[in-house]
Amino acid sequence: MTSAALLRHMALGLGLALLSAIVVRIMISLRVMDTPDARKAHDRPTPKGGGVGVVAAFLVGSLLLYRYAEFARLADEYFLGVIAASAAIALVAFLDDLYDWPFGVKLGIQGLAALVAVGTGIYVHNYSIPFIGPVYIGWIGIPVTLVWLLFTTNAVNFIDGLNGLASGVTLIACAFLAFIAAGVGGAFCYAACGLLGAGLLGFLPFNFPRARIFMGDVGSQFCGFMIAVLGVVASRFEGVALSFMLVPMLLSGVLFDAGFTLLRRALAGERLTQSHRGHLYQVAHRSGVPAVTVTLIHWGFAIFGGLACLVFLRVSPGWKAAVPFVTLPPQLAWLAFVVWIARRNPPGRWG
């Protein structure tokens, strides 16, 4: 990439970040309020819907690239499919912010958006076996992709409960993935990460460390869906065996928290679709860990996952399958700490 091209990309990114910030400021003035209740961390009414700025920046940037960038027309099915799916999920999530729809309705719309993405060819085609290479898995990749898209979308949505947590983790993931995509020639992934990151960069100052507005479902579901889609796109990087593990490493903290919490609640016989405050990050906060500290810890998990991705790219194919497991010990240490602090300063019932 030439210096001139990098400067153009940076200028576009800053312009989209400014657009996102302007939209977020407008959403603050509209005062679509998030009222505190027993399931939420904040204690006073705060505007929500700040994710509209992130969505606006992404969609405007996508349309500009589709109109003027040659590679966007070469990846026509990706751009059109992702724009349609992301716009649909953002619209429904925003309506959910207004009307608080049941989880089943949200899941159904997420499923339709995932089908749109898969229908454009964004699904896992190959599985790379260490020392052997890529193996075509055919139609099996479609249900695998649908489960991945739905789980990751909701994992990011679940973890959007403290200032800057979900948005900051997604921004860090976008930065690392854009850097990796630029190095391996993944033009679509590079562009999409840049657009999503620019939108988050415009939003984050309004939400961290003090929240003037929350991202809302419109932001968290959109970010979760987009980073999940980009994980599938990354799985098709040429010459990078097992590259579908990049985004799971970047989101190790988010995915571990969501997976552990769902398993714990299922074993306890709790209704999985019921709202609760039993995620690890919520239990830590309720046990006295400051919200900013919890957020920074999760940002650290994302940065650690990003560094693991860089190591992953450099090791021989035979060792790649082992690298993702280095993200597990920090999560087990976090789990042990949360259990310890919850025993020392009991938050009450975990759920």
C-alpha cells in the first residue's frame, strides 16, 4: 500500500468518524432514554441509540466505496449482501430499542440477516487441517456459518452492559483485523473493518469513560453481526491456514463470557431467553470492581487476542492449531478472579 493510498484511507476514516460523532450528538438530543432497572448497571436515565452513528458511518462508507472503489465492484456480491443484511439488522435493532421486542423476534430477524449474508456466498467453504491443508466441506459450512453469526451477534449484544466495553473490544478487533487483511490482500475485509472502526471511533468518546449515551441494540447487534461476518470473510484469506480462528481469538473475552454464562444458566435450569445480570463482567462489577476497570480488562483481552493473531500468522501451519488456545488461560484466570471477588463481596444471586 502506498503512502498516498494510506493517507486517503485515513482521511476517509476520519471523515466517517466525524459523521458518526455528529449523528451520535443528534441522538443525544433526541433523548430516546434507557431507564434504569434491576437488570442494568446504570442508576439514572441515559439516552440510547448511539449505535445509529456507527451504522450511518458504515453504510455511507460502504456506498462511497461501492461507487468509487474498483475492488468493491469486483466483490459485488459481498458489498451488496453485507449492506442489505447489516441495514436490515440495524433497522430492526433500532425499533427494538424503541419498543423492546421479545428475544424471539430479534433472533428471527438476526436469522434472516444471516441468511442474506450466506446467500451472497459469505460462508465457510474450507476447513484447513494442520499439515494437510484446506479441505472443502461443502454445504456443512452453511449451518456452521449461521450458528457462528447468530452466536457472535448475541455475544456482543450480551456484553454491551458497561461503558465502552462492547464498542471498545470491537474497535480493537477491527484495528487488528484490518492490519492483517491489508497484509494478505483481503481488500473487502480491510475496507469493512476500516468503516466499522471509523464509526466506533466517532461513538466511543461519548460513551467512555463517562456515558453521555449508550450504543443500544442498534449498535451492539450491528457490531456483533458485522464482526461475525468479517470472521467468515477472514476464513477465506488465501494462503493463511486456519484463518477462521482470527476473530475468535480477537473476541476471546466476549465469546468465553457468553459461552460460560449460557452453559452455567442451562445447567442451573434457568430460562436462557430471560434477561439477567449473571455475565462474568456483570458479576465482577456488582461485586465492587469499577466499571472502567472491567472494560479495560476486556480491552486487554482483545489486545492479547490480537497479538496472538500476529503470532498465529508467523508460525508454521503445523503449529497454527495450537495458537488459539493461548487465549484460554487469561479467561480461566478472569473466571477464577470473578468467583473469588463474588465470594468476598457477594453480589447476591448471580442471575
